[in-house]
Amino acid sequence: MHLTIVGSGYVGLVTGTCFANTGNQITCLDIDPDRVAMMLRGECPIFEPGLSELMTQNIKAGRLHFTEDKAAGYAHGELIFICVGTPTGPDGRSDLSAVHAVARDIGEAIESGVCTVEHPVIVVKSTVPVGTTSNVRKIIASITSKPFSVADNPEFLKEGDAIKDFQEPDRVVCGIEDDRGRALLTTLYDSYVSPSNPLMFMDVESSEMVKYASNAMLAAKISFINEIARITEHYGADIARVREGMCADKRIGDKFLHPGLGYGGSCFPKDTLAVIEMGQDSDIPCLLNEAVHEVNQAQRKWFLNRILSHFDGDVTGKHFAFWGLAFKPRTDDVREAPAKTIIEGLLARGATVTAFDPIAEATFQKFGLVMSYSQDMYEACDGADALVLCTEWSEFRQPEFDTMKAKLKAPVLFDGRNVYHDMALHDRGFVYYSVGRKGVHETVTAR
């Protein structure tokens, strides 16, 4: 099949590359000439394990193409996937301007004959509020009376595991409006689905809502376990034991129930706010989702207050080492990263910071914070009054503790991801703080 992928960001590039890998002819259309030039050179513009290699393989096979020319991009797309960004605006609402602009371009391409396919199917893969796909149809129909269909096909990719998630999905959800959309999407996804990993067809509005409901549920689990961890610690219990007993209940399960600094990235924060927005628009307040968001924001402030409490509220002139800047391992994504909130809080109070992250340094530098970066995890600890761990990268799990201790000015460790065992660190002479576990430290309250 010939597919057009509009937008070569995270979702678009993963989608296009994976579809090319099953033999389809893919044209990725992007308005950023620098990004297109980069991809034409065979360079991957984003960090995602395995993506660069798969992208190179399919470029060499002649199945994966890149262009900024709309005429070339829309010429042969039987299915046209809209994969542009829908960022959260200053008012907390999804910015759909890029989606609407693409819809107008598609309408003009169909009307002018630039799109040579007799009946293209336009698939919204961007995460959009319910009703957006219908609006895409209206925009295109206002420009052309030629036949086309629309569909919604939300993505469920985890950063750091996107290739595996795409190739081995739990399910593929498609919102369709006619048999043509069903037929083309059935053919396209045949290589990826099975009775245990089904292709699900439903109405468009339900498909749009599945994405938000799924992410809102996962975000709720993260905020729930963080709130329980704070209560657990206050009463002298251990969240590891509490979690073990709780998750043995098969109705609860054990996924996304790991205490830490809360969720970040491009999906959970944005999608939780979008659910709240839809509730406001429909006069159906989403009180639970509002609480999920508030708990998540409070969690990183709670951890910052834990650091401040150790220094009696005054970190003026104190120097901190940070391990991990990305919001999670195996990605360079720093959007809504807890590390940013905590570092900003320390800098604002007169502290200095040196950070190490194996991948995300360049993206974090774009925030413009006045801090230092190190290319070595141990050198980042030189002369620091404490080490703060914000991302559970694999290389942090079994470090040389003696080297770490020798580098630090004081053996103080704030573990925001519960990577280490508290008593083992205490036995090594560290003052060790974690989340929700027993230890020789004070409990502080989020403010």
C-alpha cells in the first residue's frame, strides 16, 4: 500500500518506519526543511532505541521516503495519516491548529487532483479531543466534494519501547465511518494483530475517547501509588511491602504502581489536562482527573521539600549533583520532567547544580537553566553536598558506591525512583532518602 504520513515527529516517524518495514511504500511529509534534509541523509531526528537502524534499513530498501513538497507527499496516499503535534496551550487546552491546517491541505490536494487516489482515507493518529476527527471531515468537505473517508487510529506507544509496542500491540483501535476505511485498515494492520492482540473497530468518537481514557487511567495509578507512599512513610510503614501485598490482588495488578516523582513526558500530562478540558466543555467536571493532576504536581514539590528539609530550609551556596534529566529512561524527552521542577526550585534558592544524563543533556539544555553538565556520572558528584537521582537509567542501578561517596562532599543521596535499598545505603554510611519507605530521615509535607 501507498501511505502518506504527515508529520515526522515521534509518532509519525515511528509509524512510517514500522509500516515501511512490512513492505508498504511510505512518504513522510514534513514542513520543517531541516528535519527533512536530516532524514534524507539517513539521520534520525529523535532518540528512540532501534528506530535509527530500522529507518536506515527501510530507506535503503526504497520503501521509506521524505519530502517537504506537499504535491509529492499527497500524490499517492491511499491512507493519509495525520501525525502532527497537539500541544497543550497556555489555557490548558489542546492546540489543534496543526491538525486543522493539514485537513485544509488535504482538502485542497483532493480537489485539485494533486492527490491521484480516487477515494483516500484520512486517518487521524494525533491524540485529539473527541469530535476532532469529525471536524477534520467538515474542513475537507468544505473544500472538495470528491469522495474521501475519515478514520481515527490512536497510538499507544511508550517512549523507549515504541518499536516493540508498534510491532506487538496489545490492541489496535480504529474508529471508522465506512467499509472502505475498515477494508484498508484491516489490510494494513494484518501483520500486527492476532486473536489475542485484536484489531478493534468502533465509531470514531469512541476511538478518540479510548486514548484519553487509557492514559488517564494509567496516570491515576501513578498518582494513587505516590499518594499512598507518602501516607505509608508518615506512619512508619514500607511502600515496597504495601505494594507487594496490594498488587497480589489480580484485580489490581502491578503495572504503573511504582512510587517515585510522578509522571512526565508528552502524553500523560497533556492527556489528563485534555480530559479535564472535555469535562469543562461538557459541564461534567472531571474531579478525579483534576485530583490526579494535582497529586502529580505536588509529588515533585514534596520531594523538593524533602531536600530543603535536610538542609534546614537553606540551600544557599549548596551544590547538588543530579543523575537523570529525562522524564523516564530510554528517551531524551524532557517535557514535564520532574528533574526540571526540582532543579529550578534549588536554583531559585541559591544552589548550584551539575547534572549527568546519558542521552537527554542536549534536550534539557534547551530550557536555558544556569547549571553545569558532566559527561561522567561520577564526575558530576565532585564536591556536591548531595546527589539527587531523578531518572532510573540502567547505569545508575549498580554504581560504585565507594567512588560516589568519595566524590561527594557529603554522603547524602535523594533517590526519587527507589532504585536502591535503604538499609544497604545506610550501612555504607549514606544519609539516604527515598519515596515511601522506612529510613533514618524526616518526613516532609508537600506545599
